[in-house]
Amino acid sequence: MISPDLRFEGFDVESWTNLVALFSPGVVERMENQPAMTDAPTADKREAGGASDLRGTLVVVLGNGDRVLKSYHTSRGPIVDLEWGGRESLGELCRTYGARRALALREGVADEMAERLALRLQRGDDYATQWLAFTRIFREMEDAGQIYVYPRPLEKVPVPSAGTVKRALDIILPDDHSVVMTVWSKGRPFTTVALSRRNGCIDRVVGPDLLTRWVGPLGGDFRRDHRVIVDAVSGALAPVHLGVFAELSTLEELLRASGPGAWAQAVAVRDVIIYPAPPYAAVALGADAVRGVATETRRLLGGVDFFQAFSPLTDLVRSRIAEVASVKATLGFDPLHALSAWLRRREPRAEEYSVHAGGTRAADSRDPL
């Protein structure tokens, strides 16, 4: 799925950081944090300073009888005399020591994971297959009580097999094609990324520096410029199978939206341009629109589910959506929903929101379909 000769090109520090920041909130702020004044800092208990003051990971190594063998904060140093109260105490320990997340593992777990990984990997397995195997082993160790993680925003998301991911990738990015995403901010490109796939593997990841050479000067409006970008990428890299173009503020909201209908409405009012739009994208947007209408109708009727009266019809809609090649049907979960849950968890004080015609409002995550 990922070529061993994968080429990254066309990124500078700013454009790469901007791209990573879309999916890793606070990365810029963490890069600007001042280093510790000593080479051997010690993390002390601290007053809660809000979500913006939480950073790094709290790591706890446990021995027999839940005895704490070692504990440290990845940004602030070792912790002396940490009091372990079981898995349920991880959230409170994060607040006490100012950590965004916590990892507790029992002595010897790392060796056990390495042995299991060695037994499951085969010579020639690519990077994606290796990471999927590692993730599956990690989940097994969690279920066995050998590893505790806090928080767990993706605990209900199944770990797909390598074959399943490959089938989903065949839908998103067929061989000898490319996908491109460009994000604008205040009339200028904020970041751009294009991927191409050949012989079943992603072989190139291209950034804005190279894209600028292919495209030339842009007008500053993605509603017009997107066609120029698609034509340039198709000619220089590979025919574009899917293109996504949006303003930074809109995309940030949509990536965190938990309510139905947000993506469909954004596309309808051209706050987001999807061009070209392959069949699976059209199906996903149509299903999202139906869910949004059902949710709003239920709200207006005081909780009465209007669509229940047409349950045979909605069953038919569900079956037809499943028949069409879609990423969600292939993977067994909605990757955008999983991503939004992850991003909202990374911003614990941020209100859940979705995009609507009148601005933003709290999202309703219920799904009548």
C-alpha cells in the first residue's frame, strides 16, 4: 500500500507544519514551548490550568501488585512518588500533572509486543501492514489489562486488516490516479498535498512548492482555482480521482463536526468544493444529507421520528448505500467520524460543532439511519 521508494517532495517547514496541524491540534503551540531550564527536570503536581496548559504524555510502568516502578512526564520529566489508583485514576493523574494523555503499562509488555509482532510480520510487508499489525497487538494488550490508555476516543473503532484497508484504498485512490487537497487561508494557499498511486502502492506525496511550479499564479479564490489545480496535477502527476478544496476555517469545523448533514450542506453552498467527485463521494454526501434532514425533522417535531413511518424506504436506502462501493461499508466504520472524535478529544474544552447555514451550533450526534 505504501511504496518502499515513497517520495516526499515540495514541502518546506511551514507548509508541512500547516498540513500536520490540520490533524494534530496544538502542534504549533507545542513547537513553541520553551525547553526545560535543566537537563534533569522533575514533574511536580500542578494546579489545573485548563486545556491549553495540558501537554505531553504521562507514562507509568507497573510491576507486581500494581507497584509503580517508574513514572514520568514526556515534557516535564520524572515524577516522584506517584500514587497509582488503577485505570480509573488516569484521568485525575493527567489533570494533576498537566498531561494531555496517559499510558500505563506493565513490566515486560514491550518485550511481549515485540515478540508477537515478529511472529505476525512477513518479509516484504509494507509500512501500512506493519503499523496495522502493531495496532492490533496493542489493542489485544489493552483488552488483556496489560496496557491502560487515557483517553480512548477510538476504542470502539475496529482495527481493519491489511486486505480491508487495501480494498478501501482501491476506492479512494485507484492505481495510476491521484488525489489532491488544497486549503486556503485569507485568499492564499495555506497548504496543499497530492498523492499518487501506482502498482498498488502510494509512491509520491507532493507539497505546495512543487505544485506552484506546475500551476503557476493563482487568483486567490478556490471556487475558481480548483479546476486549474486539478488540470495541473493531472498533467504532471496522474489523473485526479478526487479533489477537495476549502477555506481553513471551514475545514477545521467540518473535521470536528459530529452532527449529520454538515459536509453535505458545506458542499451544497460551495464552502467546500469536491472536484472531481467519484461515485463513493456522491453516495456519502447523499447519505449525510438524508441524515441531516432526518435529524432536523425530528427536532422540529419534538422528538417524533418522521422517518420511522417510512422504515421500509429507509431500509432500502441503507441497503442501496451498502451495495455501492463505499469506504465506510468496506472498512466497517466511518473514518471521518472516527477522525472527528479524535480531534474533538484532542481539544477537550472545544464545543462540538457542525456547520449550518446560520453559522455554527452545537451538534446532534444521533443518527436515525
